Amino acid sequence: GIQIAAEKNIVRRNVIGWASAAPYSNSGMALYAYSFAGVVQHARHNRIYNNVVYKSGRAALAMNQKDSAVNSHNKLVNNIFYFNRVGGPAEPYWPDANYYLTVETYHAFADNKWAGFPNGNAFISNVMLHADASGDHPGEDPFVFYDQESWGHSLAWVQARYPAFFQGNRSVNPRFRNADRRDFELASGSPAVDAGAHLARTRGGGSGTRTVPVDDARFFTDGYGVVPGDMVRIGGGPA
């Protein structure tokens, strides 16, 4: 559906649905690091938030690290990954084909493997739930696959094991109003309403200033003269 093979980008407010192609099913979102035409394409320091990934054929999110490229220090916040892995047969030579979130580093150079999972990548307050025609499957195990250590585990296991990087993710039905008719507004009573995490926090108090230091400014942009800059709301004040 969408591939992110780049650094320091903001990917936000997209609806990525029905990603698949014959003869194999494809992933909804791919966060990839690899070399192409002699250019090393790292996937680092991206901020990915408020996206919906729905009914992709294969994994909701696939990550890799290949050659000398590095996949690290990305943050995925307040996204909804729901009702994916619905396509036909996955590519038979990928052992991660039947998981929801996959990480593959098999093709990384021997001196460029991950020192440890998840290599500085953070997953915060996302909705991640597998569902199919028979209903929702909270607690699915395995759910996350990490090929470098050859394990697959439930989301709850991963959150308990790596709390610094997996925080507040939930396996709940987001209750879209009518997703199959492309209406991804949240219905009244949805557990995702007002449930997102703050993107950043201020690093100090103050008043009468237009400069506000925060713990992570990569979520925001002034538009670079191409598009309007972001409006920022601090606490309950005006934007």
C-alpha cells in the first residue's frame, strides 16, 4: 500500500486499504531499509501517525533491514492496523507471511544486524487487531514476527518484554462507521475516540515566548514553504 524507504519524514493521516496484487498478497505499510541503484536508503527517524491500514492482503506492517542500510528510531503513534492479512497465498519463501507485524533482517550484511529488537523503533498507542470473516481475534499468538531471533509472539508478550518501545497499544475493534464503504470515521462509542497519545511534551515551563522546546519535534513541520505549517496546541490553549 505504501513504502517508506527514507529518513526524517512525516507520514500521517492516510487511509491505506485493500493492498494486494496477484499472484501474491502484499503488506499494507512497508518500512524498508535497503540499497537501490547504488544508493543506500536508510529508514530512520520517521514519524508515522494517525494512519489507517485496513484489509491489506498480507502483514499490516512489514519492516526490513537489508545490505548496509539501517532501519531504526522510527516512531509509529496513534495508527489503526485493523482487519489485515486477508489476501490469497503469501509468497512461500517468506517465513513471516502469516504474521501481522513482521521484521526481517535476513538480508542485512553480517556486520549490520540489529543489536536487539526493536532497534530503537517505537510503537505507541496504536490499535492493532487481526480480524477476519469469523470475527475479531484479540490476543492472537503469534502476532509479531522477528526473523533474526526466529520468534513469533503475541502483542501482549512483546509489550511486556519491551515496554520502553511498545507502549499503550491495544487489540480492540476501532468501530469505523462503515469501512467497506470507505467511511473510516469512528463511530460513537469507539474505544479509539480520544484514546491517542500526545505526540510530544514540552521540556520546560515558560510564558510570553514563541519558542517551545519539546522532547521530540520531528512530528511537526513548518511546511518548508511548500505547504502550510502545522498548528500546535499546548495543553488546553488555542492553536
